[in-house]
Amino acid sequence: MPQFDPHVAFPQIVWLIAVFAVLYLIVRSALPKIEAVVGSRAAVIGSDLTAAETARTGAAASIADYEAGLARARGDAARVTAEAKAAAAVQTTVKLKEIDAELSASTAAATVRLEAARTEALAGLTSVAEDAAGEMVTRLTGRRPDAVEVSAAVRNQGL
């Protein structure tokens, strides 16, 4: 095997050391640049995280303000609704009292008119009953009864 031949192994070892030395120099020169990029990325990520935390805190404060405003608006709406209901109830009560008074007056006037019409109808009924009774007696007996007798007879019957 040629790897174990000392004539061939020595130059291979020299070339190996030379290649590793070149690679070491290349990596050594690139390492500070890589470290700078890593440090820069860490700084950017840190500042982004700080900005995100600040934004989250601001959003939480905005949400709290929004919810407080919403609660105030709901309270105001409930208060206005209660006031409107109370005002409507007062107006309804006043209107109902006015209507009740009008209806009472109308009922009293209608009662008076009905009583007058009843009295008039009864008076007319008595007259009609007297005429009818007189006519019946005349047809049955052939003689016309006296108006005073007919009136007395109708009154005795309860008309």
C-alpha cells in the first residue's frame, strides 16, 4: 500500500500540513466577519423583541382603554334608556289621566242623554199604550172609553 510507504507518506504529510495551514488562515480571516454578522443579527433580534414587547404593551393599553370606553358607553346607553322609559311612563300616565277624564265626562254626558231618552221613551210609551188600549176596547166593545179611564188602567198595569 502506498500510504504506508515512507517515501510517499512524507510528501503527503507535508501537503496535508500545507492545506490545513491555508484553510486555517482562510477561516481565521473570515471568523471575525462571521462573529460581526452574528453579533449584528443578535442586536437586531434583540431590538425587534424589545419593539414587539413595547407594541404588545401599547396594544394591551389600547384594548383596556377601548373596553373602558365601551363600558362607559354601555352605562350611558342604559342611563339614557332608563330616562327615556321614565319620561315615556310619565307621559303615558298623564295621557291616560286625560283620556280617563274625557271618557268619564263622555260617560256622564251619555248617561244623562240615555236617561232623558228613557224618560222620553217611557212618556211616549205610556201615550202609545193608552192609545192602543183605547183602540182595543173600542174594537172589542164598540164604544170608545174615556181617556181618563184608559190612562188610569194603563198606570195600574205599571206602565
